[in-house]
Amino acid sequence: MSIARSPEARTSTPADAPPPLLTRSGVPAAALWALDPQVVHLNHGSFGAAPRSTVELRSVLLAEVDANPLRWHLSVQPRREEARLVVARFLGSDPRSLAFVPSASAGTTAVLRELSGGEVVVTDHAYGALAKHVALQAARVGARVVTARVPLSATAAEATAAVLDAIGPETRLVVLDHVTSATARLMPVEQVSEAARARGVAVLVDAAHAPGMLEAPAATTADAWVGNLHKWACGVRGSAVTVLNAATAERVRPPIESWSSDAAYPESFDEQGTADSTGYLASAAGITALEEAIGWDRIRLYQGELVSYGRDIIAAAFAYATGEDHRVEVGMPAPSMALVALPSGLAAQPESAAALRQRIADELGFETQIADWGGVARLRLSAHAYSTSQDFDRFAETVVPALVQWSRSASKR
């Protein structure tokens, strides 16, 4: 990787540091989470983090299950329906188009099973596990995978054109990330969905990062939209949703066939015998609790301001130490995640990204993400309501000098 030397990068002024987010009652938002205070958490995007009250509610619900399992499983449907209404309102979808699934992967599995030959288009920004799943399913049914190359700096129009150019007469499905994981950018879901569907091509949106990060993200014309609740919506692990339009819902079967498999969607996804619904109920209640305690509009605004500050101050700290430009041009930047270029000695080692992330955690006490894309390793920052500008200041003061030193050591080998 060649990083241009830039005097501007050494003198650019970072965004203003936002004060720590407070609850409506004046308590620091961070007090709502039970995160280890000895660790600086700047990687909410990987596995999320649920507030203490959401985790405790899930424990209460599990205790209720164990106190009388039969009564729980025979009577949980009305409570699941109430949770569906809460989550659908939060995501901007019709409740009848939304079904709960244990993970985004479960939702995409259900949709990808409908693939039966022809071609499927993915982008080179696709989440690794999803890209692998598409390739495996395509191989099973004799379909061909076509990869649309979307430059990191591509605008919405440019990204749309890149995806549409990859569609051919045999294309049956386009798989598109709503918010990309490795590159922390948005994809033009609406533009691609409308144009692809006009050509008779279905669109599946992997929206693992979208719930909570984006306002009403499921209000889309895509045929299928799948999102996690445990990331930016701060639910518990094992809670996600599928949102299917009417035509797709008629075809797609649940990821696990069980008693209600012959029912209409979304009931076909609901009754899975002993499947655990406590995560769905707790996550829905947690969404409501965070609205009451802080307000989701305030959370989203704060996340955007804080990540912009962190990106700028860390890029500036790197630039001061290296004389290189550490800013990364992203065409449609995600509002709650951001990329920063690593020193050249580390950026050229994408195969060591996981090891570098672990070393930062073990030796320096910071949970971050080192994202490998396009043969380049980059620092990916993310934050939520519990994060503060001091977290990013500490990274700039502690981690940046260490990474610069590690880079110089690596370059001497």
C-alpha cells in the first residue's frame, strides 16, 4: 500500500469532541452497560453489547421458562407478537412482513435456499461468512457467482452502476450489504433494489449492522432484508429478524422446518418447538428501554459525532508520527463506524489483521477491529452510547505510538 505524504494531514483540525452522552435523568449513558472498565471498547460493530437491564430481563425470562417449560412454550406466542410489533415499528417495517430468527445467517439461509441456477451477484464488500454461504449454495444448485467491484470511494450512483453492470440475463438474485463490515460504508440499497427488480431480479439485503445504526432501515423495496438485533440495537445474542415482501414470503421456508412450517409467513417461522424466544422478547424490551432512557435519535446523533471525532483525532495522531496521510476516502461512510489507515508497515500485512487486533487487546487493553479488504489492513473504529471522546483520546495517546513502533519493527524484518 502506498500512503501519500500530506502536510494537510498533519495540520487538519479534528471534529469537536462531543461531551459524554447522558440519559434523560442526567446519568452517564455508560452506566447502563456492564462492560469491563479496565478495557476500552471501540469495537461495538463486531458483537455489540447489551445494557445491563436487557441482560437481566433475559435472565428473568429464562427463569420463567425453567419454572414451567410447558406453560411457557404454550403461551409465548402473544408475547412474541407484542415483541414483533415493537421491533417492526423500530425498524420501519410492516409487522406482518417481519419474523424472528436466531441470527442474520439464519435469515439469509432461508432466502438463499430459493436459489436454483442462473447467476447471483454479490459485491466485493460482502461479509465473509455471507460470501462463503452464497458460493456454497451456488455450487450446490449449479449457479454462477458474479462479483461486482465497488471502489471504496464510490458514491451512491457509482456503486449502483457497478452492481447493475454485473447483472446479466441469467441473474436471479443480487445480495447486497446494507452496511459493510470490513469497509464501514453504506450501500445504495434502495437504488439497486428498484433498478434490479425492474429487471426481474430479486434483491437480498444483509443488514447485520443496520438496526439501531440507521433510522427505519427496513423500509426498503428489497425482496428480503435481514438484520441483527444484538449489534447496534443492543439486544442480546441470538436475536435477529427477516423482513420479506409478500411474493418472497410465499416462497421462503423457515430455516428450521417444524410444526408451523406449513403456516403462512411469519407464523411459519415462529413455532420452532423448544427454540428459545427469550432473546427476542428481551431485545424488544431493551429497544424500548433505551428509547425511554436516552432516545434513539440522540444515540444515533451522538454515535456519528463521536466516531467522526475519533477518526479525525486518531488519523491526525498517526500523521504526526509518520508524516503519512491516514485518512481513508469512503464514498458512503457508515454513520457509526469509520476506517483509519494503518502505518504502511502494518497495512501491508492483511493476513496478520486478526493477530494485530489481538495484540492490541492483550498488550494495550483496547478492543478494536483490524479489517482486511482489498489486500490492505485498516483500523475500523466504532462506538455506541457508552463510548466517550476520552476513549479515542486514550487510543491516540497510547495505541498510536505503539502501532507506529510495531510498524517500524516489522519493516526492518
